[in-house]
Amino acid sequence: VAKRLEKFKTTIFTQMSILGVKHGAINLGQGFPNFDGPDFIKEAAVQAIKDGKNQYARAYGVPELNSAISTRFQEDTGLVVDPEKEVTVTSGCTEAIAASMLGLINPGDEVILFAPFYDSYEATLSMAGAKIKGITLRPPDFSIPLEELKAAFTKNTRAILMNTPHNPTGKMFTREELETIASLCIENDVLVFSDEVYDKLAFEMDHISIASLPGMYERTVTMNSLGKTFSLTGWKIGWAIAPPHLTWGVRQAHSYLTFATSTPAQWAAIAALKAPESYYKELKRDYAAKKEILVKGLKEVGFTVFPSSGTYFVTADHTPFGLENDIAFCEYLIEEVGVVAIPTSVFYLNPEEGKNLVRFAFCKDEDTLRGAIERMKQKL
Ligand code: GLN
């Protein structure tokens, strides 16, 4: 393997899912719903295939999808963006992140990350040759240590790569935190890459896109996808929204990474983005109920559970159970208890910082969640 990827192992999600299957464990690890997305979207995909929408799409997106994305962005943020010049459809948000890094970051540029961070951020930054500066968010509330953040900016800082609602903690950045990030980025002429794939799973407060803050749109790439909002994580339809000068970089990388993404899935995505408001309300209501089952259950089992405002994840402190670290705990949980969770130490630059924390996903039907809690009550 190339030197720039030498330190990365098989992703933790793959590792834990494989181990879970081997032991017949209930998977509250990898974040994928164990139920399907809505029929009207699946039918739109079947129809698109039957209608012969099966050859390469336009590289930066089926025009109607670019328009649907810009309409939704306007509804969500009030920002009016040109679907032709400011929206790029990618193979999931993960590709949008990779294309943004490879298209806009030079080797040696410093990029600030908030740890714990989604694992692909570090690997993609490494592929781009960036120097990573980590700022650690600490329990119980995972708020941004503002002084540390200020101190992290240097003349070489090119960008911040952030995520709200935040995987794995469920933290949502407050308006004050976003304003501080914004003013530091404006002052230091720094870009923001904002991964907002959990924006529709915001329970305790309203999601705010940092691009909507004054002076920020021109320096922000906002990324999102279909997967979480429509329970279709396998479709890999994502997008990046940015002003033309940044979109150019994203598109250049995207053109040579994947060129274009699945045509029929893009046509179905157009149908998805036309979902009525009631769809989003129902989604949130269903997830709030699932979250309550999981959080209440984990507390009864004996975990310290940290408040999660958004996403379909919660983090918990496993130390009451006496295992040496998060990896040992998750292995024990799979092998002896029959439940998969994700150890969080892999999401830190310094793994020590995550050794007490594990992440549970509640994107599962209620019986599955109850079943997992039952196993933990009996065997932990
Ligand atoms: N985003 C999901 C998670 O955080 C799945 C990740 C993956 O399998 N690469 O669990």
C-alpha cells in the first residue's frame, strides 16, 4: 500500500460488522438503517432503469437533480445557489469530501479537524498531503474549546473540515460556536468544509449551515447526501454546494475520481428531494422514539450516556464495566454479549483520548434496539 495510507487499517465499521456477523451479534455499530427507504423513491429508481436512464450522467449531476438540490438548500438555508455552477453531485458525501480535499487542498496545507472525527476525513486529508491539526471535543457536552481553536490557526491554515450534527458524538454546533468558527475563518482567510449529512436528524435544536452565516458562503463547501435522510445508505448519492471558484476545484477532482455517479439513482434522488414536509417530520418522530429506547436502555444497563442532539448515534462511557479500553470493550460486547458498538479511539489523532468512549447507532427497528438492550442487561 502507498505510504500515505500505510497507517490506516481496514475501517472500523467493516472490522466490527464482520466480527459481529461471525458471532451473530446485533449490529448497533455501523450506521446503516436495518429498514428500507420509502417506496416512492425505490419505485422512481425502478422506473428510471426501465426508462433507459442507464448511461453516464452529466459529470456534475443530472440537471434536474442539481436543481432539486439547490431548491432544497434554499428552503433549508435561505441561500440561492446556481444549480449549474454551484452544485456538484458525487458518489455519496464521502466522495464529496474526498473531491473537496483533493481539488482544493495543496500538500503541506494545514487543515483543522475536530476530534473525534469520521474516519474518512483523516485518510482523505492524508491522500491530499495535508497537515492535520486536531482540536479535541470532550465529554460531557463536546463543546468547542474556543481558545484552543484560536491557537490552532497559523499562516499555513487552509481549511477547517467540520461536521454538524456530529458523528460520532451527536453534538450539534451552536450558533455561538459557528459564529466563532466563521469569524476566525474570515479573519484568517480560511475555507470551511462542512459535512451536514445528519441535518434532518436534529432533535434538540435547529440545524444551522455555517454557509448561511454572513460572509461565509463564499468560503464554504457544504456537503450532504441522500443516505441518512432517506434510509438509503447504499445508494451513494451525495453533493457539494459551493461558490463557482470552489466548485471548480471540487469538480476537477470529481471528474477524474469517478467522473459521474449512478444515473438511475440520481433520477430517484430527484423524486426523494420532492418529499413533502410531513416526510421529514415523521422521520424525526420515528428516530426520536428509537433514540429514547436506546438511551433509556443504555442507562439502565449502567452506561454513562452523553447527550446527543442530532445524528442517529449516541456515545457512552463503558468504564463501569471494567474493560481496559474501548477496543477491548467492543470485542467483549460482540463476543460475549452479542451486540456490536463502535470503539471511538480510531476517531482521534491520539487514540488515548477516545479509550473510554463507545458509539451506539439507533437507526434500527425498535425490536432490534430492545433486543440489544435485553442482551446487555443479561450479560454485561
Ligand atoms: N457513516 C456510517 C457510520 O458512521 C457508516 C460508515 C461506513 O461504513 N464507512 O457508521
